[in-house]
Amino acid sequence: MASKKIKIDKEIFVKAKKYSQTAGYSSAEEFISHILEKEIAKIEEGDDSVDAIKKRLQGLGYIS
């Protein structure tokens, strides 16, 4: 699997690292990747409009 680097707020990464260990993931990166996969699957499964998807991504901070 190819990898890309993304910027993430330090506080969010610290929390992700903490909770990834609690949830039994091998790393924060694995945990974050799994969360993103789940959110993408939700969007792909739903009948959301493009505007609703944009609002959700803006709320998550992925687009401005």
C-alpha cells in the first residue's frame, strides 16, 4: 500500500495515539487509517447529497 503524509493537529494526534493503544491498534497511524476507512464507507453507502458530504468534510476539517 502506498503511503502519503498528511498534516494533523498535534493535539488530535496525541489523542489518537492514546486511544489507539486503548483500542488495541498497533499504531496511531493504523487507528487513524481505520477511522478514515469507516467514514469513507459511510459516505459511499449513504444517499447523501454532494452538499451534505461537503458540510461533513468541512466539519471534520478536511476541506475549507
